[in-house]
Amino acid sequence: MSIVYRISLLLLLTSSSAFAADLGLGQGRLFLGSAQVNPTELNTELTAQGIKNVDLNNQFGIEITFPTFEYLQLGLRYSHHLISQDASSSANDYKATLSQDGLMGVARVPLVKSDVVRFDLFAGIGANKSTYTIKSAAQDGKLEKEVSPWAAAGASVAVGYKKFFLFVEGGYESNKLDDMTSSGTINNNVKSMDLSGSYVLLGLMFDGIPIFSK
């Protein structure tokens, strides 16, 4: 993660600490999952370079939210997206990777809240920092984008007891890149990447716990 994202994350979590002290206990989530994607322009280029196409954008991360109103929780999500594709033929040592570090402000509306089941609606908006690298017979370079929009909406259901739950979240995320900066030996065939698509996350949820303390 770049120094800008590290500083931003630290400042946001520090401010959330003071916020939590006044508004009570928070909710933490650890998760991993994938989004179904079809970046047509990127896949056309990967095929031409002898590299496997992309159909999943994998991710893992952490989310922290706090009760703001009776039926609203606000917080932050950090996610690391990763795509890694090898050559179509095992005889070639080709590779393409795309990594993204993103911060998102999130809002959750809890609809069901019992000792064993939780259900809520979710929406968020933020930004990604992205780096794409490719190594093939004809190319050895990278494309970078410092800031691109990232948004998501969906719902989650959790099963557990009192404070500790397993959850699954499903929804749709918008994740588009354009006007990327190039370096190294790379052609200009990929001008944009649309990594938007439906996603599913699985993870652990810790509810009503003191995430921060004075």
C-alpha cells in the first residue's frame, strides 16, 4: 500500500476512535471473496499476448463500523483486490497481475438483529489505487492509476451467537479504470479496464465489541 493510503487509513481510524468513544461499541469484519468480472478490452489483449483471460477479481480486507443512529451504522472498509494470470501455455513464462488498494466509506442499515441472526443492507463509496503489470514476449511494463472511483451496494446475513458471527455478503461493485499512466515496454491497446460486477464475500463478524479504547 502506498504511503498516501497508509496515512489516510491512520487518520480515518484515529478519528473513528474518538467517534466510537461517544457512540458506543463497534462492529468489525474480516472478509475475503471475489467479484465476477469481464474486462473485454483487457481480455482481448491478454489473449493476444498468450495469457489467460480474467473472470474473477479476488479480494480480502477489513471493515469497521459504529452505530450512528438507531438504524444506521457508518464506518470504513479497506480492501485489497488481486488478479494474477499465467500464460495460456505452460511452455511460456508470461504473467499479468493487477493489484488494487482501496478505502471506502460504508453505511449499513440493520434490519434483523437477534442473538443468532443478523441481516443488513449495505452501500459504500470510495477510491482505489491500482497497478497492472504484464510480462510477455512483446511486453514488460506496467499501467498505474493513483485514484479511481470504487462503489458497492448489497446485503449481508450473519449467523452466530451474541458477538461472534459468520457472514456472507452479496452485491454489486463498480470498479472502473481509465487514463492510466504507462511505464516500461507496454503497448497502448488497453486504455481502460471495467472490473465492475457482482461479488460475494465470506468472513467473520464481531458485533458489539470495544474495537477502540482510550
